[in-house]
Amino acid sequence: MKTSVRSRKLIKPSTPTPPNLRSYKISAMDEINPTMHVIRILYYQSFDEKMTKNFEESLARVLTLFYPLAGRYVKDKHFVDCNDEGAVCLEARVDCELHQILNPPVNSELSWLNNLLPVGVGEADDPTDPMLAVQLNKFQGGGLAIGVCASHRIFDSYSMSMFLAAWSNHATGGDSVVKPDFNSASIFPAEDAAPLYFGVSRVPDHSIVIKRFVFDKDAISRLRDRANPGWKLNTSTERPPSRVAVVSALITQALLRADTAKLGGRTRDAYVGQAINIRERTVPPISKYTSGTWVSMSGFEYTANECCRLEYREIVSKMRETLIQGVKDCEKILSDKTFGRWALIDVDYDAAKKAACSDSKVVWFTDWSKFGEYEFDFGWGKPIWVSLSNVLLDMVILMNTKENDGIEAWVYLRESDMAYFEQDEDVMKLITN
């Protein structure tokens, strides 16, 4: 699949940003994010050329609310100059039909989806880099994919979905209920820290490969049976484990097996981390409309000996237990600033150290399955697929399925690790194309 860019525009806010909002100071959490963009690609069955003007005009309107996205980042001073220079908007032609890329085969490598993005994932933070870039990809025979990149310096994944929800609402004539809050720095001000390095750079790392594994509702049911046999018959006092928990546990077990196989039978210590969106979970609650990075991490460790005899049900239970505790810990993030700093900032430094250590296997999960992205209508109906591309990080991202009853696991691994993981029989017998 190849794309050719036909036009490039700068979309400015429909109403100029007032002088008192010209300088947006980022938070301590935002400044240590890797230098990269948060991404989404949304696919639509039909495309009406007449809606393009409305698409651009609605973007201009929503930029008045999300005004930092129209500015440029000043790296040495850790703030966004909200100068209304504009978001980049590209139009591109794709040399194939939409149906040819939907439902890619099991085990196919998906880095080619980056062609649908307006800029490289690691092309951020330089003076000329946009905070927001959008690419309208028009397929032969109709069909559309909207590739969106927003700077991780001011957005986490939830912020991206919040922005897309507001924009789609403007595009279809509604009054957006989203009123973004850009006051994160008033709670945890920037500390002039350098971004953490997780291997992301402007030059793509082709040693990281991406594959998508789809678990439909039947696979989820089978995994729940394995984790808690009594849940269907109501003979268990526990709630059935979530889609995210059962898939995460399966992938964890498979990754640990793959690591042992890669090392010729040697087992390492392991750490499993799960990202937690802390919005509305603190006391007092941080608004769900707060932009920026508001993510903590829950995690647990296994010794090499424990890894040798791990049971699936045990991993599910451990994931639930640590996640429940992590959510409970969110309550004191604002009341105990020392703890809050550890939960939001120091935990990232710990993550970077663990990722760089060769003595243990590290598995990172983040759940993006509850962001409602299959509802985002920009005038061409609701999306028929929402995808990612290669985010250049070694991690697992969990996305929703269109049917809202399964999980798409986007697995990012070193090529040498993927070669073992994709052969795991436990995973392969459960996934669907």
C-alpha cells in the first residue's frame, strides 16, 4: 500500500487564542513523556467529497477549545507557544481499495499502516513540528481513513479520544459537551526534566514489529471459563474477569514462554505493568476532561522460579488484585503529593530502568478499549475499524472491537521476540482473523 499526498494546509482556530492563553506550561508528567505522537487511524466505508470542507471547518472550531494543538512546542523552555500557527491537514490518495486492508491476515506485520499517518510517530518537539497533524486518506473506489497524530507532550491516549469526540461532535452539528481543562501544571508543575528515552526516535526502529491478535466474544468466554469456571452458572461469588484481564493474562503467559524459548530454556525474573487512567479516581476527582498525561501504573513481579510454574488463573487473579489496588491508590494522589509524584512521575523512571535491564523480562499493557472510538462520526458515518500503527515501543495495547465484545491486542515486540510469541499455540488457537 502506498499513499501520495495531494494537498497540505494549515488549519488555524476559528477564533484567535486570547493573549492570556498564549503560553501553555506543561506538567511534570508531560515533560518526561517520550518524544513522540499519540496516534489513531479511523476507517470509514463511504466518502463524500462535499464533506471535506465541513471536516476542515469543524477542526478549526474545535481548535478554539484545544488551542495548544494549534501551537508549537518550545523545547528548551518546556511550554507550548499557542501562536495559532495551525494544525497540519493533508489529503492523500491510496493506491488500493479500502476492503483490501481491512481485517489483515493473522500474523501479518502492520508497520505499513504508518503510511496513513501525516507525520512520523517520532517526529515531535522540534520548532517546526506540529502539535497536531491529520491526514485524509482517500481509497480507490471510495472509502476513507483518517490518520491523526497529536504530540505526547500535551496528550495521552485518553486526551486524544476526548479531542476526537469533541471534533466529531462539531463535525455533525452538535454542541460539544467536552470542555477541556489545560491546568495540569498547576497541580504538578514541570521540573525542567528531560524526556525519558524508551528507544523512540525520528528515525523509525525497524527492529520493532507490530502484529494484531483479535479475540472475539467466543474467545473471551473461553478464557473466562479457564479463569473462573463457575462464572456462567453463577456458582462463583466473584464477578467474571474482564475482557482486558483474561486477554492480558493469556498474552503475559505466552510472552514469558516465548522469552524462555528464546533464551534456550533459561527463565528470567518478570515484571508486568498495567497503565491506569486516574481521571475521576482521585480525591477530589480530576475531571474526565482534563488534558495531558494522567496515567499511573500498577505492576507485579515474578521470580524466575515462579515463572516456571505459573498458572493462567493465578495471573488473572494477580492482574485483578494489583489493578484494584492501583485504582484505590489513586484516591491519595492529590492529598499526598509525595505519593502523587511517585505514582505519576517516579513510576515512569522505574519503568525506564526496568525496560533497559537485561536481567528480567518486562511486559507493559495499556487498555484503550473503553474510549468509545467507534462512535466518532465526522459526517461519513461511524468508523468500521479503528487501528493503530507502529508506535515504536515494546508494549501491548488493547483496543476494542467494532462489536464491543472482543479485544484487539496490538503487540509490539522486537523481531527476535515476535518470532517466538507468534508461534504460541495457546494464543493461536483462540484468535480470529
